[in-house]
Amino acid sequence: MKANYRVRATLKAVDEKAKHIEAYLKHGWSDKREEEEEKIDKKIDRIVTKLHKSTYKDYDVEAFKNLISTIEQNGLTNFNMSTFLGHLSDTWDNYYNYVHEVTRTSLINTIDTSKSPLFDKTTNKFNCTSVGCIAGFATAVAFDWEIPKWLSKGDSRDHHHEFELIACSYLNIPIWVGKKIFYGDEASVWAFAKQNSHLLGNAYGHLSPDAWYDDEERDFDEDEESWMYANIDLNSISYKDAVNVLTDIIEGRIIFHQENHNDGGIMINPKLKQKSKAV
């Protein structure tokens, strides 16, 4: 598998973690295993910390281009943002927390599966129910479409943290940036792109706010900050939208600049605003 040191280190740490969990489940707890777990967790923490320091100038351009190309080639048949909801909560009282922590019951009651099939968009080689999303595709590319042992067992939706880490490592972006791309929660890149569609070639105006999660309707035309409080319906995001957003990010039109900033941590390249005012 062709991968740089950063990605290889991440894949190795995730694999070690999976083997450790498997050994724990099989043989039980011990002092030695606890020490091993601490070492592995420190490795992962170092990876996350290093990614956190990455700015938009550090993003892996080649990785972005590979991911964009892969989605362009396979997106029509294997891309579905709604397949990556991560770990589904089993309790109803958690349904409102995040888009990717809704309950199975709420999905059945609120999503018309005849129009948007859930969790059945898979590929033959990387047979993962999350591959339909951006994080899924990035993980598949990082693994050169060879499914790892830890992913071949159980429900792939239970590995959303691994998908986030591997995808972000592959693209060399902070985890917080990845979450804004992978999900449609409040202050996501999708709501931001919809809000600023007029500055981005009018490519995102069709994205739909998710009324089920929003307490009130957001007027994207009148309120410049409405995107920070709106959820976007994942089913309204097509593979072409994913290609457009990833392209806008790597070409510097959409810039992630600071986590938890009062402007949501995302901004339009100032040159685009200047050009818009000139017109």
C-alpha cells in the first residue's frame, strides 16, 4: 500500500488499538494490557495533536485530489452522505444531540428509506456501510481499498472515530475540520457553503436545512450567521456537492482558520469577497 509516514503511523495505531480491544474481550483485563492501552492511546493522542496544528496551508493537496477523483469516479453508484451517521445511539433521549447520533427508532420514523436507502451503498472490495460518505471514501483510499481486519468484523458504523482519524490523517486536516466536512451538524461546511453560495459559483443553494433538527427556520439570505445554527439534510448532499466542497477547500476558496471561533471557524477567501464587491 502506497502511503506516507503520517498515514502509515495512523493506520498502525488504529490496528494496534483494534488488536488490543480484541485481546481484552478474549482474555480479560490485566495490568500489562492496561499499560499497552495507555501506550497506544498516547500514540493516537500525538497524532491528533499534530493534526490539530495543521492549517489550510498544510493540507495534503495530493490526497485531496485523489479523494476528489475517487468520488467523481464512484460517486454516482457508491456515494450517500446519509450512510455515515457514525455510532447510532440506542436511547431515544439522545436523538437530538447530533446528526450522527440519532437513534435507530428515529431513523425509521423520520426517514423515507424508499427514497434514500440507508446503509446499503457498498463497494465489492471495501465492503463497508460507511463508504458512501466523504470520511468513508477517504478511509478506503488510505487503505488502497483493502479492507482491514478490524473493519471486517461487526458493524462498521461502530468505527466512526477510526474513520474520522484515518480520513483526517490522510487529508492532513484537524479532527474539528473533518467533523465540519463529514457531518451536517450546526456550523458545518455545508451550511456555510449554502450561506455563501453566491460567492462560490451558486453551487450550493439547493442544499436543504434539516427542519427535523432545527428549532426554527433559518433565513440564509437575511441572516449572515444563520449557517452556524442550521443543520443540513445529508440526503440533499450529492457526490457532486462533495467534489465541489473538497475542491473549494483545497483551492483556497473556503478556509478553516480557528476551532470554536466566534465566526464558526470557517471563512470565505477575502479575494472572493473583494471580487464580488467589484462586480
